[in-house]
Amino acid sequence: MLKEKLNKLFCVLCALTVLLSQTSAAVRADDISGKTAGMYAYVLNDFMERYGSVTYEHCGEEFDNPDGINLGGVYYSDVIDFDNNGNSYLVIFTLNSVTHTAQAHVWSYNETLDEPIEIAKLSKSYAGLPPDMSGEFYIGYNAEKRYISYKEHQGDELVTNEYYTVIDNDAFMYVNPPKNVDETGVMAFNSVHFHSGVDISDYNRQLDDFFTNLKNVSADSVTLPDMAERLRTADEECVEKVLSKAVSYRDFDISRFSSMDQYRSALEQTENSDKFYLITNMYNLGDEIYYVRFSTDRSFYNYTLLRRSNDAENGYQILKVRTDCIPLSDRELEQIKEQYSRNPLLLKKASGKIKADKGTDSFLDKLNLPHIDVAKPIDTKWRLPAALIGGGVGLGLIIVLWFVLLSEKDE
């Protein structure tokens, strides 16, 4: 009777432990953090501004030229988790019209240097391949890794089969091709023909969508309370007046000036003819410094850093402005607030705080209940260790249960 109860107890404990380990393991960090997404967006933006992009007018078109293909620009980009561990890299496929090569650039965000770095560039000549041969780039994956592969076919015969991957920010080429790899074609080419494995129609819409997604990830990483919809009418009008002026700048930064005269003179120089449209988000960084995102008639992502001060025109001092830009991430905001708080040209902060419009207060807000901070049950950095520990404990309990059942059977 006692053994039967022990058996049931062990079964319950094992089931709970396995459930805990599975739940913990399933909760993983995002594939890419907000700051990493922002940094990768800057890299991709630089490539597109420098080289342009390769496009089709219609889906499924191909480039053919008996005198030789001469294509150039950014072709395709993606974020690839080569290590299959949540550490994602930026991959940009380009065509170089100067060197007549198809290239795959691999970038990583270096935490130590706090900047993105290029860790590999694969270049394959399309001008050097005769019409009876084909060079092909693929993205491959299996249960262990992710890969970039390059193949050359002469007719139906495979004559080159190369696989590349990244391990801890270092690129490697395989001596022997990995097994069980599923592959998706990116591009195929030779000296007179180019075929796309991805849709690059509509001015390469997929590339634009990917770039927009990087900006969205950076913008959405901010977890501070958004006060844009809760501003009092008077405060909203003051902010809008400041933004109507801020939209005139493409890239303004108070940290570039050493005197108040230089700063005020720079404020008189306008660069844009854009029109302010709408406040999209507003965040209080503390010390009366605010990060405000706004839209214009030309772009959705624009931002300014403001200091609320009684000594400033319309009540806010402009510290920084970027229009048609990549929004700041949560980690960048933490750094930027400290940086601008120490600026010697910073005006004295206004007394008091911006209050929310009473008309937008919720029922619970009106009750004026005390705010309670609820701690997360498991910090994200401990989720994987918790899963491993839970799995180990579960395995141990299963072994003990097996011995108990075995001894009962022997009796």
C-alpha cells in the first residue's frame, strides 16, 4: 500500500517537473533585440543608399543579356540565426556591377564594441561563368545549424558544393557538406542570365518590408508608458508647436555645439520642407526629458528629444531631431538620457510634471489606488537554466520511480 502511494507521488512529481521544464524552455527571447534591429537597420540603410537595389517590374521576370549581365545593388536581406541559439546575424545579398560578382555579406552586432561589424563576405563571379554553367546561392537549415550555400552546375552535373556558417561570430566553410539540409534558393546566375529565387518585384517590396520590420522591432522595444494619447490639450498643443519646428531638420543635435549662440544659430537653419502630421508616441525619460516620435507627410518614423523648460520657446527645448530615420530602441534610450542630461547647454527644467488629461483617465485611475510593482516570476536570463535543472530533476525522479516499480515487480 505504501509503495503504491509512493508510486503515485513520484508520477505526479515527474509530470509536474516535465511540465515546468517544457514551459520554461518554450519561453525564449526574441530572435533579435530592439537595439540589434536598429543597428542592422542602419547597416542595411547604408547599403541601399550606397548601391541602390535590384528590382523587377513584375514577379517572375528574368534578366538576359547576350552581351553580359551588368547588375548592381542590394538584392535580398534577412536575419539568420546561424548558431540556432537566438543569436541572429544580418545577411545582405548584393550584386556588384564593378566587380561583376554576387555577394553575401554577414554582419553581427558586437556587444563589446557596441556596434555592428562585418564578419564575412562571400563573393562569386557571375561574369566568369559561361552560359552552360550556373552559379547559385542558397539559404539552408537543419536541426543543428543555418547555412549559406553556393553551388555550381554544368548542365545537370554538380561541380561545386560549398557550405558556410557562423559560430560565435566567426565564419567557417565546411570541408564536407553537412547532412539533411533543406535549402531555399536565393539567386542563380551566369555571364548572360540572372534568375531570382525571391520576389523582387514592385521596386523590391520584400526588401522594403524587411527594412521596415527592423525599424518596427527597434521602435516596439520601448516599454516605457506611452503618454501621447493622455496629454492635456494645452500640453499637446505646446508639443505640436515644437514638432512643427523640429520637422524642419533632418539631423539636429545640441551636442555638436559648444555655445548657446551656436546652438540658437543652428536652430534658424532649416533643411526640410516636410509638414508635421501627428504625435505617434511620447515617453518620459525622467528629469523632464522626453522622447517623442511623430509622423510627417513624407515619413512615419521621425523623432525628437525635448527638455521641458520655462526658458524655452513653447516650453520645450529641442535637444535632438532625426527625420525619416530609424527609431531608437529601449537600450539606446537608456544611454541617450544620461548623455543629454549632462549637456552644458541644457536649460533649467520646468517645475512639476506633465499630467494626463482627466478625460482619458480610466476608472481605476480615478480611484487613485496605489501602484504595485509585480516582479516577474522567472527572469529571462534564468529561464534556460531553470529548464535544464527541471529536466535533470525530472530525469532523476523517473529513474527513482523505475527502481521502485522494478523492486515491486520482483516481490
